[in-house]
Amino acid sequence: MSDLKTVSIDELRQWLANAFVTGSQALGHGKSASNEQMVRRYREELTSRGEEVPELGLFDGAEQYKKGLYERGVFNGPGSY
């Protein structure tokens, strides 16, 4: 994976959405866990740049934000595992 510091905010947001959707819809535990880890990395990078990204558990919190991720994210899209 490229150094996240060089990735644009828009691209990080798309990668986060793609990893979130892929992780929540994947059938295998390993794929889900890997995408969950990627979501955490992308969120950490975005928040370090001053972007507001809520905690993103699959089963709790930030329902409106997660709805936007599902609308924007692509299963197995760029940035997902």
C-alpha cells in the first residue's frame, strides 16, 4: 500500500467507503478483518488531517455517516482488501 500521506483526502474517503462496504459484505472472516483494519488506518489518516470521521463499528454508532459509505462505497473497489 502506498504511503497514505501522499493520498488525497477525496481518494482516502473513497477508499474508506470501499473498505467499509467490502468488510461489511465479505463472507470470509479474514477479508472482513483486513478491511476493518484498513478502515481504521484510513480514518486515522483523515482525522490526522483535520477531517471529521466518526468511529465506524459495523453494528454501532454513526448510522447516518455509514449510510453515506454504503451509498458511495464499491465492493472490492480501490483501497479495499
